[in-house]
Amino acid sequence: MFHRRSDLSIQRDSLSSFLPWLIGFMVFLSILALAGALLLHQVATRWDKGISATLTVQIPAGADAAEDDRRLTRAVAILRDIPGVRAARPVDAEQVAQLLAPWLGTGSDSRDFPLPRLIDVTLNSGADIDTTQLQQRLATVLPGVGIDDHRLWLERVVRMMRAAEWLAFGIVALIGIACVGTVTFTTRTGLAVHGDAIEVMHLIGAQDSYIARQFAQRALGLGLRGGLFGAAMAAPVLIGAGLLAARLPAGLLPEASLEPRHWAILAVPPLAATLIAMLTARITVVRTLGRMP
């Protein structure tokens, strides 16, 4: 379909031989930027829905372990009676020791340290709980109790990730604009090179749409070739990055992976580059020839 009969020698035009390479590199960069945006969106959404609906209640350790257990049981009972709280679960001492292992070391016995008792509180969807009032209520019964509201710092992290996500989309848009400019320049150069032949075609009755169709078909083939080249370069990079991320220790990076729907979205840049090349070439030719006397 890309080798139809043409009255112009644009198929052998050396000026457009670099176009597939440029489109290929632009598609490569756009796929990487789009993949980064999708991963950032996935992590930000997961954190926004997960951590933002949880609280952590800390009960200072006392001198008597039995008394600490009674205070923990009392705090759990109070939290479960508060409207908007879906669940309140005490955190095991072993889990606390695992959280402190990076600082205390694996060989240390956590029982030698006065570790606070923790309660993992899960809120109902859309629940709006005033943590200050909740802490004051618990402090009247359990002096020294503290509440860690993850929403206070998570909002800043999610806001930063959303900004990086939009920045990645902006990079994709700029790459698309660069693709339009490249195809426009190449097409105008081709029109200048074949100006004499186009003038002869006009004299024998050729319409501007007929000439534009030939340039569009040429740009379609070059764009498709460049898009496939860019996708072929981006696929192993994304797969390799995913394998390397899977080998990293748990918790070092947020858990995120490209799902089948993400791969379907990443197939859009090669197709978009092909359509942009074809439409840009056609519009450029029609407008350029329309201004000719």
C-alpha cells in the first residue's frame, strides 16, 4: 500500500530519508515519557486511596508490660466506637521490630527497648475525622498518646507526583509538536525540490489534492516505519527496567508495573506519529500550493 504509482520521484527523494529516524527517536522518547506518566498515576492513585484512609495511633511504653496491654485494649475499644472508623487493629511487636530493623539492626532484641504500642486505624471511605479532637479524647484516658495522620504528608507527595505526571504528558505533547514541525519542513523541502515537476503537472490538469495525496502517502509510509522503529527500541527498555525494578529490595521503590491496558496505551504513539506525518504532509502541500500563483 506504500508503493503506489506516483508521478513524482518522491519515493527516491534523499531529503526525506532521515524522517523515519527522527520519528523513531521521537516515538521512543514519547513512549518512555508516557510510561513514566502512567506509572506515576498508578502509584499516586494507590497511595491516595490507601494511605490517606489510615491513621496510626501510638501509645507510649510504660514500666509494666501488662499495664501497656490493658491500655492498648482500652484504646482499641475507644477507637472502634468512633463514627467513621472501620477497623482498629493492634500492630504486633514483631511487626514493630521489623519496621525498626533498618535502624536497630537484625541482631538486636526489640524487647530491650521501650517501644510504643501501635494501632493501625482504617477509616471509612469519605470519613472526615478531626485528628486533633480524637487525640484529645484519647489523651484524657491515655496520657501521652499520639496520632500520625498520613494525609498530612501524603497530600504533598501525591501533589508532587501529579505535577511530575502532567510534566510527562507535556513532554509527549512537545514531542508531537516537534514531529509536526519536522514533517512540515521535510514536506516543504520536497515541494521546493520538485517544484518544476509540480508546475508541469499543474499545466496538464493535475489538482492540488492529487499532488497532496502523493506526499501524504509517502509520509504515511515513512511515519509508520519510524513509529515501528521507535516502538521496537522502547519495548526492550521498558521490559528491562521492569525486571531490574523487580530485583530491588522490597520497599525501596513503590510497587508499580505496566498492566495490559497500559501497554495498549503505549501503542498509541507509533500510530499517532503515523497519522500526524500523513495529515501534516497533506495539509502542508495543500496550503503551500494554494498560495502559489
